[in-house]
Amino acid sequence: MSPVFPMLTVLTMFYYICLRRRARTATRGEMMNSHRTIESNSRTSPLNAEVVQYAKEVVDFSSHYGSENSMSYTMWNLAGVPNVFPSSGDFTQTAVFRTYGTWWDQCPSASLPFKRTPPNFQSQDYVELSFEQQVYPTAVHVLETYHPGAVIRILACSANPYSPIPPAEVRWEILWSERPTKVNASQARQFKPCIKQINFPTNLIRLEVNSSLLDYYTELDAVVLHGTKDKPVLSLKTSLIDMNDLEDDGYEEKDGCGMDSLNKKFSSTALREGPNNGYFDKLPYELIQLILNHLTLPDLCRLAQTCKLLNQHCCDPLQYIHLNLQPYWAKLSDTSLQFLQPRCTLVQWLNLSWTGNRGFISVAGFSRFLKVCGSELVRLELSCSHFLNETCLEIISEMCPNLQDLNLSSCDKLPPQAFNHIAKLCSLRRLVLYRTKVEIEDYDMIASMIGAKCKKLRTLDLWRCKNITENGIAELASGCPLLEELDLGWCPTLQSSTGCFARLARRLPNLQKLFLTANRSVCDTDIEELACNCTRLRQLDILGTRMVSPASLRKLLESCKDLSLLDVSFCSQIDNRAVLELTVSFPKVFIKKSFTQ
């Protein structure tokens, strides 16, 4: 027999072991849910009374539907007692995240996913809530008033946000997690998952959500934290522990979200002399690299400790061209970046979103990392990275000459002057400044400059630009004929009577996505102009208009064969009967109609 076959057998067995471990981790999660159910049923001493409290304030969040100077549809509505519950429906007094469904990922501007993202990390948004008293959690109840089912993870933090003394260590623990599931009913519910018992008191709770399976925006009203001041004692029945919980693959629970015990394992000095690799090192280098490309980052770090050959493969910079560190936000630190640094000299896509908060990453640590790893960067995701300051943006502008894609969404602690450094990024093609402190007084002037300088622009999001007028829109439409996506939602100064929407339709034949959300002046003329001129349209949002009839929508649907999303919520002329008739005639189109109940 040829010696090649034993080599492939060994490699196949190794690959199988990696997959088996990952599969066991998923199975173990199901068993742990059962185990946590036992834990949550444990009895506490009568002297250790349960404390029930609503959130005192919203500490941090990744996005919300409302504006920064309003309370409507904002995360701040999660603080305090319920405003709406147990009523069901669409209410402005609730907390609403920015997106829902999968159609955001179907837009031309949608970013490609990062490789090596672990399958158990599916969070899209988060909100952190502080409570008055630190307790050992016994239950967390989420009051959902509309389209429930988005919450997929609940975490607790050891840090007290009201303590005047910074903690020496900040620890996050997952209380409950589950993959996204479809909830068919849109009515209100009190979500009461069975949570895991933790060994530290907390008054900081984090909810992570995934709204991809929802038919509309999820709306949350309040969060209730149940707990005891003293650590509860489990009853004897909790001694029934599944033997699989004792397996050595319990690192997922021990490490929580991440990299804590892996930092020292990056170092090659931990390797010692051992036996040769038999036939394994005779395999083609490229074949081993291809197989290792399927491992998650923690698995790659662990494998690096097995032998010198695999250490060489696992430390190859080609394995780190796409580096997604967002799933490990709870444990990523300066030390982690320091150990990763030698392996990231060729990184092109880097995701540090949600990382570094509460002192985990310092400005100095980030700067050191970027000075080594920034030269090849093309894409940099820094959403909700609150360690950023003006120095960091200056370092980015100096060390990342090839950067084309920069996401700074919800970096709301950056001062306005810090964004001046972005002008030095000459190759930039995509810039996300959602929920930042960029100060723009005259949006018409900005639109005019975009029309004059950005002739090849394809995507523009002007959501909630409060002072853009028909003049700015005219300059934009004439200067950017290649536009495929345009979001003018919640722009109250735009009026259909000026002809601005009709001109848009005539000047922008390539439009695939157009959002005119909450503009009550949109009329049949605008819809008919879109039907005549924008036949490539895929997504249209005219939520809240009073002037559009079912007849004009039918013309639009007949003309735009690729239309997949049509939001006519709160359109007074479009009743349920009209929606039903259009849905029957055009079954491929998701027609959204929502009412406040």
C-alpha cells in the first residue's frame, strides 16, 4: 500500500476529532439547558429573600430605530417599569433595534461575512442594562410587546457600573443562550428562560439579539432581574449531573465568550521537543493549510500547541487574512492582541466590533497592534468599540493606507474633531458613521458636494437627516446616476409636492433600494414614476404615507419584477384586504402591513 494512504488517514482522523469536538459542544449545550433548569428550581433559605427589580438605566447598546434626541423607539425605553406591557402592537414607547429580517443582507451594500466566525456566535445587536442592587440572578424576564423571539443570549457582568472604584477584573458569564428560533405569534409575551447560576453577584445584564427570522421589528418594553443578596445553596437534587459535563471539552463554558485561557497558548515557547511526525509532515503544505482554514480561532490556537509542524501552520499569517475577533469581545484584551500580533502581518479584514470596552483594550495596545498589522488592511470593523479616541483615528489614517471599508457605528464617545483624520484615507469606499458625533449643519451642501465629487457612488444612507431639502436631493440625483441604494427615511423636510421624489425616479434608473420611511407626502405620482423608471427596484419602504392607493402599488408590482420587500405599514389607504389581494397576485413579494393595536 502506498504511504500516502496512511498519511491521509491520520489527517482525516485529526479533522474528524475537531468536528466531533464541535458537535459535542453543541450537544452539551442542550444538556446544559436541562441542567440549568434543575439549577433554576433550587430553593433558597427564607432568610435570603428574592429581590425583584427593573432596569435602572441603559448603559450601552449597538443600535436603535429612534433618533438620539427622542424617546420614540429608542433603547432608553427599557429603563424603568413597563410602558406598554401586556398590550401588543407597535408602540413608540418601546425599545426597537435598527434592523430585522434578512433583507438587509440582500442589499447591494451588504458586507460579506467574515470567515472563521464560530457557528455559535449569531448575535447582531446588544443592549446593556444596569440595576440598582447587585444580586445573584435567579431569573431574568424580558417583556416583549411585538414580534418576540429576537433575544438569543443573556449575560451577566461582575463589574458594578455604580462603583467609584474600577474593578481589578471584569468577568462576563453567559446566563442563557440559544440559536435563533422562529416565533410565529407577534403578540406580547413575558420571556422567562431558565438561566444558569453564577458565583458572583451582578447588577449589569446584557441582552444580545438576532432578528433575522422576524417578519418585523421586535419591540421590548422592560427587563426584570430576580435574584438574592446572598449566594443561593443548591438543593441535593442538583447533584444529578450528566457525565458528559465532565468531559474535557468544557472549555466553552469555562472561557465564556472567549480567549481568556488562550492568551498564553499563542506563544511558541510552550512547545517542547517531541517525536517526529511520522508521515504527517509529508503531506502538501497547502493541503494542511486548507484543512486548518475550517477551524475557529480558539481551535487554531489550541492546535498550535500540539507539535512544531502544526505550530508552524497555525502561526502562518495566511491563516489570519480574515480575522474576526468580535465573537470574543468579552475576553479580548491587550495581551490577546500582543500574542496575535506576529501572526497578523498579512491581515486584510479585521473585525474588532464590540471589543475593548471597560478597559480591556487600551489606546496603546490598539496602536501597537495596528502599527504592525495595518499596512495590508482593506476592511476594519470597529462598531461599538468605546476605547477609541482621536489618537486611534490618527493611527488608523497613518498605518492603514489601503483601507477601503471603515465602520465606526455607535462609537458615540469619539469627539467631533477626531473624524478629521478620516479625510487622509484616500482609498476609502465605504464609511459608516451611524450614531457618532459628526456635526453637519447643512445637509444640502453635503449632498451637493457628494453629487459633484462622487460620480460613481452606489449607496447612500441619509436616514434621519432633518434638514435636507429638495435642492440637495436634486444635486444628488443629477451627480450620482449610478446610485443603487438610497435611504431617505425620517427626513421630514422632503415634500412630494416639490417633485423631489419624481425627479429621483427619473434620474436614478439603477435604484434597487429606496426608503422613504415616515414621509406622509409620498403619493401615487411618485409610485407611478418609480414603476416607469426604476424597474430594477427590489426594496421599497413607504411606511406612514397617506397618499398611496392600491392601484398605484399594483402598477409598481407589475413593472418591478424583482421587488421582494414592500413596507406599507400605517399607510391609511392600504387596508388588510388590499394587502391580501396584492399578496395573492404577487406571492414573491413580502408586503408588510402593520397596525398599532
